[in-house]
Amino acid sequence: MMKNRTKIKGWFKVICRSKKTGKEKWIEEFPNGVTNVGLDDLLDTYFNSLAQHGAYFMGGIEGPAPVLADTDTMGAHAGWTEWGDGGGADDYDEVTRPAWNPGAAAGQAVVNAAPIVFTANASQTVSGIFIATDSAKGGVAGILWATGLFAQGDKSVDDDDVLEVTYTVTAADA
């Protein structure tokens, strides 16, 4: 029997490794919230024939003391700033936000098979992760799908540390 309580959830897993030694420095696993504009986009795409987005991209969130809101958009997110948008010597080496490439849905979930990589270019702090439809660092166009903050607070990274990020989205009739 169907329960009629559909839930969509997302979950990030971030592993920080020293590029010099390859050793794991820390791991964070944490849920995300889906923004209002992200939910509207999902409904419009599925039920109103809005064209599906060709790609999704991952970015980092930094504070201090970041605050996420359901009403955040790429053009307006007063409670946080993007890690890598030109501040802090551009924060990571990748030229654009890395693409999130999920595999085919299985068991009511999609996940990227290979971790997304960010390479820090200085000692700094990162607070969380977001998913959007625009690849430009600091870009304000596109749809902000989801945001999430590290469960245990801000994390330090050193120059050349590598963040490996996996993102899973699930849908269930809970």
C-alpha cells in the first residue's frame, strides 16, 4: 500500500586528504536542505515540461557562522558566501565549480560514482557544500538546488589538501 508521504533527501560525504601524504585528515557526512527554488524547479521540470538542466555543479560554502535559508537562491544568499568565488585567493584550484554527474537511479537514489574533487590553494576554512546549475565560481545565475553545512562545524584545510565529495539524493514513499 502506498503511504502518500513522499520525501526527497540528500546527503553529502566529504573526505579531506593531505595531497602530500594522501592521509585522511577528516570526514564529514551531513544532510542537505533543498531550497524553495530547487523544489519549484523540480516540479516545473517534471510536471510543466520545463527543460531539464544539462548539468549540476558543486560549490563550497564558507562563513563565518553561515546560515542557510529555504529562500536562498544563487543570486541572494545573505547568510553565507561561496568558497572559491574570488575571495581568499579564490580558495581552490579548479577553474569552475566541479560537475556533479549522478549515475542512473537505482533503489530510489542517485549518486556520483566518482568523488568530486576540490584542491585547496591555501590554509583556510570551509563550512559546507551546495549544488547548483551554474558552473561559474561566484556565479549568480542558475538554480540553487540544495545546501548543507558540516555537522560538526567549520573545517580547516591546508594548501593542496584535497576534498573528495560524494552526493546522494533519495526519494521515498516514507
